[in-house]
Amino acid sequence: MGYWGYFVVGRGERPLAEMDALAAAADMTLRQSAPDGWQVWEFPGGDGDVGNMNDLAGQSGAPALFGYVMDSDCVVVEAAAPGSGAWTTCLARSAMAGYLGAERDGLTLEDYFLEPRDAAERAVAWAAEAGRTASAAELAEVLAADPAAGPDAGGDDAGPVAEKLFFRFLDRLGVVPL
């Protein structure tokens, strides 16, 4: 069984876990800090409410991003920024399609999540609002990758894990280096 849980990414002068937007996730732990106040917090488990990324972006005054990892197979990515708004996509699209079923209530994967190219464009705007420069082509490559696809998927010899794709995505956004 793989990992189930959230990664919360944002920027702040104080710990993100202390912000009202994340009050429901009292058991979060700091996983990584990066320059300019960027933080990655972890909230393991698939149950519960981690909070609201729109509220987190508003309270911190900076872009925020949630990654919900599903059994280490795929990741739901929700992002928000005070100026450029909110968007949702996923990593490891084929695995996510499996979780959703071939078609649910007449809806497809593309009805739930932005396609890699569109998500990459939104991610570039998100990164720019964060004061970072990101490449749409590099982001689209990660967004279209399969966790088992090798180095661009963030893979190594430990096997396919969607969390690696998520951290590769953060690296390509320029907020948390690998």
C-alpha cells in the first residue's frame, strides 16, 4: 500500500500550520523549507479536511498549492494565488483515470482536471505571481509524465511513486528545489 495524504505548499514568515486556513489540519508536520519563506507541510492520511488553499493564499498573500497523493499512484494538484485565481489538475493521469473509472456520470478526466498544456500555462502564471520564472514546456512534461517513466517523472531506482512527480513539479515551478 502506498502513501495517502496531503502536501501543503506556501510561503509565509510564520509556519503555515499556524494559519487559520489550515486549522483543521492540526497534525501537519514541516517536511521542507526553501528560500524566501517557502514551506512544504505534510498531512498524512486520506481522511479529514486539510483546509482551503484559496483561504491560505489570501491569508499568506502568496500563491498556495495542495497536492493530494492517492496511494502513491497519482496526485490531485489544487493551486490558488491572490491575483491569478484557482485551478486544478493532476499528476499521473493514467492512474488518476483508473481511480475515476473510464467514465463516471458521463464525465471524463478532462472534465475534472486541466489538461497538461492548459495546467502548465496556469502554473506559469502561478509561478510568476510567486516571483518565480517557470517554463510551460517543462511543466507540461511533468504534468504528462507517468511515475514509472524515469528521470522526468522524478523517478529513481526506488520504483514508481507519484510523490516524486509532485516534488519534480515544485522544482519546475521554482519554489522548492529537488
